[in-house]
Amino acid sequence: MHIRNRYANNMPNFAEVAAEHPPLSQYLKKTRAGHVSIDFKNPRALRELTYGLLWKDFGIRLEIPLDSLCPPIPNRLDYLLSLQDMLLLLPRKESLPVHGIDIGTGASCIYPLLGCCIAEYWHFTALEIDDRSIEYARENVERNNLQDRICILKNSGSELLPPNLLTRDSYDFCMCNPPFYEDAVAVAKGVEAKALLPRAVCTGSRNEMITDGGEYAFVARLFEESCKLRGRISMYSSLIGRKKDGTALLKLLEASKDVSFVRLVAFRQGTTRRWILFWSFVVPNGQPSQLDADPQSQLAAPDTASSDAVPSS
Ligand code: SAH
């Protein structure tokens, strides 16, 4: 996990979470080793744990349908903290606030909600294609009184970053947790890797899990669009769920002469590994080209639960 992730060396104490969020109490049970835990196969227990962590540790109130992706908080935090690091590598911005885009915000709207919590000057445009998710996301934003910092927009077009929805001249970043899988067979093989802990139930619905061509095609499309938008968005990024897709996407970016910065950051949460791909058309802090920095070497996630978010170059 990221070194600034509050869960890095400090896994949540479920009893303490339940004390702050009583609906979790009914799902607490003692493990054989005598620890207090929950049944990670029970979607209701998992959802209450997520609600409880968000409330206790971030003061965020959430409501999501039982059949939607229940966001593992330590994992979502890793992406945001890593993004904060990457933004520091770019030339200093003259003015605040920071404006970001979340592609596929889901019913939880988790990245904008957490992002506004960890960085008080961040603002989000959150894009989503699914009507029910948009409804929930808007309610979650209102529930937390963040309407002035998070704007949810429906994307009905074929592009991931449709020009008609990008109303600002420039954005500081875009982020994305794409559906990882190309079909139901791939979901069945990889489903546990999407969850909070090993063997946790995956509550993701079809549009949250599956996209034509899987995450490779999704991020390749994002890259193609970024080549047109270039510096209008300072930092592009996406979560990557499978190592083979990370390797292939890195190759694709390396082959581009235009990109002036690319990083693939690896994380491990318990037994689950994840990668975040960052790229930019802005030259980072006067350095010539980060492509020289052997981004391939960043594919390996260390075995320890320490931070590997800092680029190895
Ligand atoms: N960001 C949330 C949800 C991720 S699931 C989280 O991290 O938990 C992926 C989301 O992307 C789904 O909600 C899906 O509806 C949405 N999505 C899929 N294709 C999209 C597109 N072309 N534009 C915007 N959102 C999209």
C-alpha cells in the first residue's frame, strides 16, 4: 500500500468501526484465532464495513445498491494518494483549485468523495453512462454536501472524454477504474482479484465489470483520445487490474513519440495486486523524457506491504 495510506500498517479494527457505525455490529463474528471479523462472502456485511470505514475514517456517508460494486477503501485510497504524488512531478500550477475528471464514477462516486476529503482544493467532474449509478452518485454527493465540488455528468456519447462535457479550458488530471474484463468467463476467473480481501464476494454488476475488449481496449481508447486532447489534461491515468494488460499498455505508450511522461505504479493490498498507469504530454519538472526511466521495471509489486508508489527512476 501507499506509505500515506492510513491502512498500510494499520488494518481496520472491525469492533471500533462498528462502535461508530452500529449497523455493522450484527455482522461481527469471532475468528478461530479470536479476532473480530466479518463474513466477506456476505454482500450486506461487506457494504456495512465500507459504510463504516468511510464514516469513521473520513466522515463520508454513502448509500449504494447491493448489486453494485462495493469499493474497497484501502485500494481506492492508494490510487488517489499516488495521483497526488504524480501531480507534484508536473510543473507547479500557478493557481488552485485542482480540477479532475473521474471516468466511470459508479453509484458510489468513490473517487470524487474520497478525493475531496484528502485534498480540500480538489474539484471533480464525474462521468458515468449508467442511469441508476448516476442517480445514486448524485445522491451521495448531496448526502455529503459536496455539490459545489463534484459535478456528475451523463456520458451518452461514444468517447470516454466527450468534448461537449469538458467545459473547462484545462484539467489537472483524469482518473478511471475501468471495467476490467472482456466477458463473463474472464470475470469468473478473475473475480476474487477485484475484491477487498481474498474470497470476498464481488458485487459488481455487468456494466461495472465488463467492457468490449476488456480494460486493455478501454485504456487504449483513453490513450487515443488523450493524443488529441494532449496538454488540456495535465495528467492522464487509469487503474489496471491485470498485469498482462499493464505490460501491453506500457508498450503502447512507449511506442508513442508524443508522450513526455509515463509511469506504471504497482500496489499490493493483501494478496491483491493492482497497477496504476499515468501518462502526460506535459514535460515533468524540467526533466527531458521520463520514457528513459525504464517504466517496465515498475511492473513488479514488492512482497512487503510498504509503499512502492514512488517511481523507481
Ligand atoms: N469508479 C467506481 C466504479 C468503477 S466500475 C469504483 O472505482 O468503484 C466502472 C464504471 O465505469 C461503471 O460504473 C460503468 O458504468 C462505467 N463506465 C463504463 N463505460 C463507461 C464510459 N464509456 N464512460 C463513462 N463511464 C463508463
